[in-house]
Amino acid sequence: MAMEKENRSVPDIVDFDLTKDGDVCNTDELKSLYQQSYFCAARKAVGLDKLFIMHMDAQWQTDRLACALSNNSIHLTTIDTLTKLDTFLVHDQNIVDVRFSPVDPNCLYTGSNDGKIRTWDLRTTKKHTQEFKDDSDKSIKPLLSFDVNNQGQILGAGTEKIRQDAFILFWDIRSSDILKIYSDSHDDDVSHVQFHPEKADTLASCSTDCLINIFDTGMDDEENALQNSLNSGTSCGRLQWLNSSTSKTENLSVLTHTEDVQIWDVAEADLRCSFSRDEIKESLKRRQTETCYAIRCFQMKNDAEPLILAGSSTPNRGCLRVLKLHGSKLEPYAILDDDKGTNSQIVRCAQLNVADGTILSAGEDGIINVWKPGHETPVTTKKTNESVQFSTTKASTSRSKKPYSKR
């Protein structure tokens, strides 16, 4: 059922001079372009060791943030102050994602390349409470991503290509037995899956086979479940539902493995707009295309236009900025920077609180940042009437080369 792949070529690796990178305009000009103000409310490293933060999920109502680390453990903190709550080992191989249950504040899901999704009770993290896997053909299927639907009932996961097949696996959380398997809709790695935020049976998937598929998982078989198949024309890495109550449209954003960003109109099965890495560089106001990369697409509450978090990975001179889609054009929106200097770590993951605009970011230097809209202001204590500034924890910001991998 999967559409035939288009011919894709991998560009040659070329050397470029990082010393020539930087902004194309001065600080005053940047401030006039990026008019939404943000400040760093908290900043902390997850430890003294060299650890990447690969994935994160936030539970805004209970002020908890779960970060998946490169040593296969979960680092649990508060959101506002980044106070450590717990750290615990969850898998033997790389974590592919982490998700809070949408219905149980003490339930956390982790998935791994080891082919397993595990359930953790955050009140006692000594051992997982449940494990989901598919070994029906006597071999474990390595996972690349997973998600839980908005009712907290169904898990869906995408796998690597195994021999000639790539799979989307489903479990009912009430049982560790596999619920159903889709095996005909993709013919290469299923790099990302995501349930619709409001429709419990709707799932989107994307793959290195260039396809973006929309499923109604309530249908009785895979052929009937596949509602639409969109051809991106390039290898896909991550997708995000973007639903606007203002425009009544339903969009999907797709980040490709060549750092492009595509926005699709789901109802019309039409590519609304696409931005190349070079166009993102122009919108960021940077000099070098090769250092620029897209991280996540977001949508603010009651806002018709998506936001794109993007940055530059130049050592000691990098940046982290938010762009806004206006019509079919990208416009500067906000600069995420603090008094510690430019944000040079390669950001691997981010979260947005649609209620107040808070952005969380983390990455390859093992540093978590909490960004809040507005200007940093002194806080007056009731006891001493003294002005106290928000404090941040200084951490080493060494940089490593960005690997070519799925984020």
C-alpha cells in the first residue's frame, strides 16, 4: 500500500568555516525584528557527566518535567525551578521517547530501541509496573517512537524496518498483549507517530520512505484505517498536529532529515507551505545554512499560525529563536537568550505550554532551560523588602558534533 519512493540523493559532506557564521544584523536590529520578549527563568544541568538530553515531556498541571537522557535513564524535575525529584534507569538501550499519561499524573511511559514500552509509577520508580512489546515472530522489533492517545487507553509505536517490513504496533494499556499491527503502509523506518490531541482514534505517522499517513485506528483493518497518504518527497523525521480553533483548520507539521519544515492541510491533503534549511537560515538572520536546524513546531492557544523553534549550532556563537508562520512566510518572533550568553548547545527537544507561552528546551550539553514570555523583573520578598533577581545555575556548555540522527 505504501507509495513508491522517489529517488533521493544524499549531499556530499563539505567543510565550511564556522568562524564565518553569526548574525547578519546587529543586536538593535535583531530586537526590532524579534519583538516578542522572552527571558530565561531557570537554567540547570542534569548532572556533572557528559549527558545528552534526548527527549522530554511536561506535565504542566503538576509542575513535572521528565527528560530522557543518553545513559538510558529518566531525570524528573519540577518545571518552574528545575528542582530534581528523581533519576532512574528505565531501559538497556536508547530511549526513543517519554510520555506522561494524559489521565494519570503518576503514570509515565518510556519507549526504547530494545522494542519495549514500559509503564512507571512515579511514586515508586524501583521497577516498571507494566511492559509492552511484540515478539510474536520470536524477535523483538526495535522502536523509533511511540505515543499514547488522549484518553490514555491505546499505545501506538513505530518500528525500524525489519527485513522487508516496517510496523506500527498497538496495545490496549489494560493488557500487555499486542492489540493489532499495521505492516503495509510504510516500507521503511517509521520515524514518528502521534495521536491526534482530540480524536482518540486518529493517528499520524511519518517515515524515511517519504510518506505521511493518517489512520482511523478504530477501523477493523489497516486498509480501511488508512485515510490519507501524503508524499513529502523527502525522508521525514518528526511530525506535529497543529489544530487551530481560530481558522478551523487541521494541519500537520513535518520536520525532515534535511532540516526542512513542511506544513500540510490534512483535510485537503495539500502541502500548505514548505521551508528549506536555507529559508530558515534567512528567517533566523544567520550567515551559514549548514549550522541552522529546526527543532519543533508549536501552536499557541487560539492562534491560527504555527511557531517554529529553530537554532544555529555554531560553537559559542549559536542561537535559539522562535519563528512565526504568517500566511506562507516565516517571520521573526522571539529570541531565547539569557545573561549567560548565547545558547550554543544543540537543542534536541522542547515543549510549549499553550496556556502561558512558556517554552522548555534541552539538548546535547545536558542543560534544561525554562523560557518565559515578558521581561525579567526583580521579585520583592515580604520579609526583607529586598529585591531578589531570578537566579540560574551555571553549567558547563561544552559542545559535541551533531550526529545525523532522528530527533
